[in-house]
Amino acid sequence: MEPSEPPTTINIISISQDGLAKRTPRHLYFRQRRGGMGVFDIETPDDDPPAFLAAADKSAGLVIITSQARAFRLAVRNLPETPVRGRGESVFEGFTLRPGEKLALAFADTGGSHLALISERGQVRRIAAHYFGQNLQPGTVLYDVKEGGPPAAACWTPGDGDLFLATQNGQAIRFSERQVPVRGCLGMRVERDDAIIGAAAVYEESGVFLVTDEGKGTIRLMGGFGANKAPGSGGKTAIKADRLVGVAAAAAGDDVFLISRLGKMIRFQADEVPAKEGVVQGVNCINLRADSCVAAVVSRI
């Protein structure tokens, strides 16, 4: 393994399915080569496996969105800081959840001028960034989940780029974010047996890291994935996958973090993943054995 980077205030935040979370300074994770074994990260009960990853500065906030499209914000510095392997605490401490309400999304409160929020069935909403700042009222309802289902993906956008939406089955669509009206719209027509799994803000020269539950990944170049004239149509194949689990914009020099269902974390450089303009199955990014990949985050170094 390579030596870790110099000390940084950027934290990698690991969160379980039911909301147990901890943060660890990014420099405490040593880089491995793509396809390595990884190291054990967050410790959770067997019935509450890891499910989410986020990267955020210690001074930032973490936005939590639930399955009922309610938003909460907490200070990153208030999350328990632990070594690479450590136990977490509930992100919902002090917040009241409704019956059946669960964690759906978690991300830093900084990153762009707007937040694109996509539902399971492909409905897209574009919300100004200031709504998620320190004045966010706990439990703010972002939309009616009867319209398109619970939240499934979110990404910060620059305001003048494209949105890339992808589903569990590896289908995707790309269109201009400016075509999303104030009240939202259907961003992608999703098949009945499929669901949105991730989103990224992109330009023509961008690449998007895609990883499956088998730990196979690729960087899909947008130069080979043409933009639609408008949102709302069906997708086309972005990666050959039975189950896509991670979607994130990636550029040269970025680091990729993956976490598995058994709590194994790996960090490697995005440059190690071949960038492709066409459809591929992907290359091995983590040695899983009897395990599965569940989440990914890309962090700019």
C-alpha cells in the first residue's frame, strides 16, 4: 500500500442501512491497488449492514434525506470520529422519524448551485443549494413520494451542465439540467422491474465511475454517451450489469472509495480504472469473495 496523504480535514463518512454513522479522516485510509482486499471499516450489527458513503469536510454539514423525502442536516463535526475501524452512532439522534421511515440518501451540504434529486421511478427535481444550508428546518418535505416513489439518487450540479441518471440494471440517460422545470419532471422512463440507483452532474468531457455489486467498475466517458434532446425517455445501456450500486463523476487524480456489505473498505485511484466510451462489463475494483459491494464515493484530492 502507498503511504497515506498528508493530514486533511476531509472525512469519509460510512453509514449503515439503519443510519449508524461514523467519520474517519481521509488520510487514515491507505491507497491500495484496484482489486485489493480492502480493510474492515464501520462495525455494525449483522442485520444492519453498511449502505452509504459520503465525503465531506469537517466544517461542512451532512444532509440526510429519508424514504419519505424529508430532509435533515447535521454538522459533520458532530458525528463520532473514529479510526478506520470503528462503531457509529445514529444520524437520527434528536430527530423524530415517522412509522416506516428509513434513510434514503446522505451527502455533504456543499458542491454546487443546485441539487438534483431523483426518485426511484425517475422523477427529477432541481432545488437551489441554499435550501440545504444551516437554516434547513429538520424534517422539511422536499416532495410528495406518491409522485414517483421515494428518493433514490442526488447530486450537486453547477447549473449549466447535464444530468446523467442510471438504474440498477445499468440503463442510463443524459440531458441538460436546464430542461428540468421548477416543479420537476420525468427525467427517465424506468422499466417496472428496475429503479434509479444513482446520478451525476456531467459535461461532454466528463467521465462517470460506475460499479456493480460484484465489484466490477468502469469510467464511462460522456464523449461516447450522447445527450438526449429532452428528459423523459427510456435509457440505454451504460454498463453490462445485473445490479449497479454506485454512480459518481470521476476525473484524473480523484480517489475512489468502495464499501462492501461485510464492511470492507478500499481506496484506490480513479486513474486505475480504464475509461471507456462504449459499453463494457467493467474491471475488478475490489476482491469480494463471498461478499458484495454496496456503495461508492469519489473524492477529489
